[in-house]
Amino acid sequence: MRNELLLATALGTSLSLSVAAVAVAGPASVDWSGPYVGVTAGVGASTSNIEVDYDYSASLLEHLSLPSAGVLGGVTAGYNVQLGDFVIGVEADGSVTSLAGSDHLVSYQPEDRLESLLSLRARLGVASGPFLAYGTLGVAGGHSSFSTEIADVAKGPPTAATGSGFATGVIGGGGVEYAMTDNLSLKGEALVYGLGGVTGVGDTGKGGYTAEHRPSGLLVKTGINLHF
């Protein structure tokens, strides 16, 4: 978690400086109402939880935290309604990600990957001139895969528990958007997500076990929106 916070702070500072650098070119006032589409890119840090249900050895861990990191890129679309200084809206986005991690422990060899992430979120913001600061909350889904092998050699050749599928959960965070022109804006945001479990079944050679993978993490993104 400390590495995720440091990552968010560093990238958030970079995004703030980027917005400040173009601030002199923006319009004095903006009407944020209407539809928009855009592209995004960013980085992510994840700590996936893997729960293992195995009754044959008390020495084995039942809970694993597997860190991973990667980059992402995607598209977004949304609609805003401005009411005075307040802006409400809805936004959908889809990203291809490369969040992946692996480890080699005494008893386990876990690895995981989050390959895509979709979200549908409500947004509530406050506008001030060309700036819009907002919070966002909604539902998320993504395709994840994992493998966890219990290397308990005293019990025979192991078979890894593997799982792959689409998991759903929640996502939320906040960001800032800056209107460079009446139709073009630059944004930066940080989002925290948590997805439900994907399960897999393995065998140590003496008994079977079940593993459940729950990806969660932090995304920091920047993007450009085209408003209509």
C-alpha cells in the first residue's frame, strides 16, 4: 500500500504540473453540459488476495497477498449536466491492462494477471472557470487469471490451481479536468477498484485444494476528452 500511495502522489503531482502548464491557454468560462468521448493512459499497482482452502497441512498459508504493477490504455465516453457550479454526469470506460505479478514462496508459486477493466461510474463535480474537480463511484468488471501451485513435495507431485474469468466489483476515486478549449479538455484521475473472486482447483498429490483470486488496486490515469 505504501508503494501505491507513493505512485499516486508522484503521478498526481506530474498531472497537476501538466494542467498548470497549459492553464494560460484555457477559456475563462466553460459549459460542461453535453456528451464527450476520450482516450486515456496510465499506470496501476495491485495487491491481489489469494485465499487457499487446504486441510492437509497446518504449516501452509491460507491467505496470500500478491503485488503487481503495469500500464493501461483505453477509451471513455460520458455525458454531463451542469447546474450552476455543480456538474453531474455518467461515464463509461474500458481499458486494456498489463497488471501482472508473480512470487516464489517456500510453499507456493503464485502468479496473476488483470487483462482488462471496464467501469460505469457516476460523477459529481464542482466547476470553477476552466477547471472541474470531481468525485466518481460505480461498478467495475475485468478479466483476470491466476495460478497458485502448492509445492508440498512431501505429499507428491503438485497440480496448480488455475482460474480465469470475468469478475465484477466496485470502483471509485476522483480527479480534475481542465478545458483547454470549448471542445477539448485534459484530465487526470486516481481510482481504487476491488473485484470479486475467480476460483481454481488444484491438487498436492495427496489431497485437493481450492484457491480464490480477488484483484484490487490503484489506477492513476491521464486523458484527453473531446466535447460535443
